[in-house]
Amino acid sequence: MNLINDIDVFEAIFDMIAMLNQYTLLALSIYQLVISAFGFLKRKDVPGEKFAPVNRFALVVAAHNEETVVGNIVRNLNKLKYPRDMYDIFVIADNCEDNTAAIARKNGAIVYERFDNEKKGKGFALEWMFEKLLKMRPQYDAVCIFDADNLVSLNFLAEMNKQLSRGYEVVQGYLDSKNPKDSIVAGSYAITYWMTNRLFQLARYNLGLSCAVGGTGFAISTKVLKEIGWGATCLTEDLEFSMRLVLKGKKVYWAHDAVVYDEKPLTLKQSLRQRKRWMQGHADCAVRYFKPLLKIAFKKRSMVAFDAALYVIQPLIVVICAIGMLAGVLRYLQLFDPSELFTTKTLLSAFLLFASTYGLSAVAFIDGKLSLKAIGYVLLLPFYNLTWVPVIILGFKDRNKKEWMHTIHTRAMDINDIKDLKGAA
């Protein structure tokens, strides 16, 4: 009898925890859904509003053994529709053992070669380069960051100049894919980025919250670099810098029409390795920045800081959701009653799952990405999303490991080739 009572108590506690978990996750889901709804809108420029090219830019390309693709990005940047005397192109040949530096110079870039066996990684390379740029004369107004595998829309600097002229100090551009048709994995990446651009970045820009630096295709005013420095040297330097900005009372803004195309991994193995590195850095940032952000959120009643705090623990929320769903399925199978199959609660849960997985992903097509392949990627997206769970767990476990894992890029394309991808994901 005591054993039966103990089981009943255990089940009651389990149900209470599950219910608490369910309502917490429901509240977070509603919060994200409400914010995401604002990604369907797009701010229009004020009629007659014009912005002269007044900002002088340093375009910095971070490259490690990128001889296959670095020439393409340098040639691309030389063709931007912005006064050529208003920007310079710099390539950081970081610990390179190939012809990256020579090819970059041949195509017109100013190359700085860096060799450091201790401070490895993009974050350290950028910090090293920023120190040099801030000492140069005449002074640059802003720095734009790119990866060597990128291609850039020709209006990129004009759009960044527009946002900087409005007083925005850190601006992220639209992150697109230059190889969405290459594989199912690359296509899943592309769909995810299209969703993020609209439902996360544009939505937060419309609401006055902080967007997030996405690792490439962003501009930073030199004023900000002088004021707070870079200081982002972990495995996800973009996330770290985004959180540092919010802690300093600043925000990341958005330029929806300044497009950067980068190369997505082709295989699941490449993808898992890259995403594990991302999650190592994300977990590292969560441990260091969640509490300070939450403290500012409540102390200063800052929705910007509160939203950033939720973002930095988003992977943890994903894992909790996955565990909760698994526990719910097991519990459901144990207590299954056919009469409960079509209850309001069950139907509502199914609808929310459908809406979040498929309905929201359709927003990607607003930006002209509709095609049969893109629809196929959307249908397969849940399987791709499931692979995040073990990646997040392994990333948290290895969060203190700082070894940089280089992603090899082989998709050498010209910006003119991108036209063939429009509406043909």
C-alpha cells in the first residue's frame, strides 16, 4: 500500500512539474509569436527622404585559408554602388597557410597578415584589426564586417549609409544563402535564415527592440568601437558583441534591403560541427550574460534587455521543450484514452505545432523565395530542427572549450550568379 501511495505522490509531483513547465513554455511561445507577427510588416522610407553618401567605410573581410573564395568577395566589393573613394577594402589573412593573402592583394584589397597560435579565431582577428583601423587617418565613420565566402548586394553600402545617417550605430544586414539548391541541409539552413530575417530581426526592428549581429554583413560605427571596444572573442563573437551592446544601453538595428549571401554547409556532418561550435559559444554567453541582462531588465524596466536575456537562453528553452514533449508523449501513451484524442486541448496543441513549424516558415516566401524546392525544404524542416537538440546539449557540455573549428568553403561564385537564385531556392 505504501508503495502505491508513493507512486501516486510521484505521479502527482510529475504532473505538477509538467503543468508548470507547460504553462511557462506556453507563455514564452505566445511572447515569441506576438513579436514574430511584426515581421510581416516592413517600414517604408519617408517620401522624398534622401541620404547623401556621407559615411566613409572600412570593409573588413576575415579570412583563414580561403584562397578558393576570397577573390570573389573582393571583386564584388569593388563593384558596390557607392562612391569608390568613400570606402576601402581590407582582408585579414588570419593564420593562413595558402594563397589567401596573394589572391586578395591581386584583386585590389589591402591585406594584413596575422599569425598568432594562442589567440585563434575570428573574434581575436577582428579585435586586432580594429585597433589598427582606429589609428588610421583620415578616420573611417564605420566598419563593415564580412566573411570570405560572402557575396554582397550592390546597394549594401548605400543602405548602411542610410541607417547610419538616421543615427543608428550598429546595423545588421539581411543574411541570405548563395547555395540554397545544393543540398537538403543547405536548403534547411536557407529556410531558417529567411525565417530569422523576418520573424526575429525585422520584427524586433519594427518594435524598437534590439536585433542581433549575425556574424557577417553588419556595420559598426567607429564611435561605438572607441566607446565600448570590441571585446568579443568567444566562439560566437557576434552574439557576445550583441549582448555587450545591450548591457551598455545600445541596440542592433536592421537593414532589410542590404543583403549578404553566404555559403551554407552541404552535409549533415559539416552542419553538426558548425552548429556545435555555435552552441558552445551560445552556452558560454548564456552563462556570462543572462543574469546581468535580467538584472538590467528589472532594474531599469528595459524590454530590450529582457528580450535579449530570453534570446541568450533560447537554446535552453528549446531543450526544455523537447524534453517536455518527450515526457508528454510517454505520459500520454501511458494514460491514453481514445475519447481524449479530439479534445480542445489536443486540437489547440496540434494547431500551435502546425502553425509554428509550417505556417511561420511560409513568411520566407514574402521575400520572393517561393519554389517547389523551397516548399520541400519547409516540409522537411521539422527533421532538421530535431537535430538541434543533441547539438545544443553537446554545445553546453563543451562550452568551456575554445578551439576554433574552421568551416571549409568551396562555392566560388560571382555576384551576377546570384540573380539565378532569385525565387529559385
